[in-house]
Amino acid sequence: MFRSRMTRGIAAGAAAGLLLAVSACGGTTRGDEEEAAETGAVGEADPNAEIPEGLAVSYLPKQLNNPYFTFANTGGSEVAEELGAEFKEVGPSEANASSQVSYINTLSQQGSDVIVLAANDPNAVCSALNSARQAGAKVVTYDSDTAPECRDAFVNQASAEGLAKVQVEMIAEQIDGEGEIAFLSATPNATNQNLWLELMEEELSSNPDYEGIEVVDTVYGNDDDQKSFQEMQGLLQTHPDLKGVVSPTTVGLAAAARYVSDSEFKGEVAVTGLGTPNQMREYVENGTVEEFALWNPKDMAYLAGYTGAALAAGQITGEQGQTFTAGRLGDYEIGENGEIVLGEPTRFNADNIDDYDF
């Protein structure tokens, strides 16, 4: 049975007050966190349960002024329209570790049934999320995960191994398997970025096909266009023998390409990573970027919305092996630790980039 939004709001406010009181006394204990985590999986799943109209579905991206999330969350509004839900998008202007906490608390107090979150930090938002879950909200992370005990499910863009592998393959092909490379990442605490970096380094060090490639630096642009631009400039000044840069973030890749496009390094230093076709089209067309990759972020947010709705309806509880239908995307199965994988990444180049518009 679904509580009214007014009742949810009162309960959420009480939970938020409890959170503040506990924080004032020195924070929550591990036992408190585990108890809160367990509230998200109470009861048995009913695959035939209907998704009720009027669900309050709220999206909280890493930052609101990021074009990637602006496009991605159109998938959320699409879900809301299909399900007769109420769609809301809120978030900070800067992607730092604690910037999302106040928004989570407010959404909980307002009675959001579903909170869809791209976490800036795996742990900084956990207390707020578990408070929201105790108040009745279902929490789905997308793009960047929290610690598993802080949410009900995680929609991953693609397998982390698949994304790492495709980026290593692209840079190796573009520098003929030999030379110095560097990474231009987002924020130092971004869980997805750090995992991809780790897996790329493992792939480079363990695969004999890449023994001629050396990673000489990793820098962070904080998903800010100007800082990423400056970090790219700094990399090329610091490492004169650099052959390529991999940027597993759409903001960083576009900024890196823009710098190289107007410099003497165009055609000399390969730039690749994860980007959107509309951001990267001009750099592919002018020869700055040969190839890059990504998933469809709109589909990722769409899948996250349906996941949240299925959780709210009781079709799933987030347990491994459960299945549900995500609208036009079809059927999905929940994997280990509540992870749901959208699909394989797509490579974009001069041959196919005009087939995509996002």
C-alpha cells in the first residue's frame, strides 16, 4: 500500500530531524546504517504488481549545468510521461562530495517516492539516502554509484570492464600501440571514473599487446569545462613526448579536444575517451578526434526511472535474479549487489557519428 505524499512528507521530515539529531551527537553507527540499508528490501517481490499513477520521481544528477545529465534526464521525463508520474530534476551547480546531501534531505521531506541519483561520492550521501529510504523512498543510482548498502539498485551504463577495455583498445589503435599516454578524469572521488581508471591500468599492464604503452600522469578536471581545458594544456606542457590522452568523462573529452584542435598538437596527440556525438562531432569532422565511445545516457536515465517505479510498485526489491520490464528497452535482470547493466558501449567515428543525435 502506498502512503499519501503528505504522509510521506511528514515521515520524511521526522526522519530528517532524527538524522540531524544523531549527527549532532557524533554521527550514526555502523549498526544504524545496516538497519537503514535493510529497509529497502523488506517484503517479497510481486512481478505482477501494477505501477500506480502519480509517483513522485526525482532525479538528482552530479550537477545541473552538465550537458551530459541535461540530455540524460530527458529519459526520466519520458518515463514520467509514460507512467503518469510526477518528474522533478534538482541538483547542485558544482560536483563536489557533499553538495547533494541537502537536496536528498529536501526530496525526502517533500515525499519523493523515487530518488534517482548520480553520486559525486560513494559515501558522503549515504546517511541522507538511508534516511530517505526509512521515510519510504526508493533510491536508484545511475552513472555513478554509492556504496551498495545506501541504495536499492544501481543502473550501470555498461560493464566497467567493457568500458575500460574499449577505451584502451581505442587509444592503442590510435597511437599504434606505443608511447606515453595520460588520463584526464572528472573528480578525484567519482566512483565510476576511479573504477574505469583502475581497470584501464590493469588492462594496459596485463595485456602483452600494450607493453609499449606507458601511463605517465592522471589529472582531474572536476567535470568543469575550463578546468579540464587547463589540465589538458598542462599535460602537454609537462609531458612533451605525450602520444595520447584518454578522458573517461564527456566534459573532459570535449575540453581536451577543443584545446588540441587549436594547437600544434592536432594530428600529433590522440584524444579519445567517453563523449557524446553532438559534443564531439566538430572534432571528429576536423580530424582532431579519430574515435570515441559512450552508451546512450537517455536510455540509462530511462532505465533508472523504470527501475525506481518497479521498486516502488513492489515488482522487485533489488535482489539478484529478479526481473522486470523497462518500457521500450524490454526486460532486465538484477545482478550482483543490485546492479543492472544497460548494455555495451558504442564507438563513434566519422563513419557513423551522423547517425546519432544526442
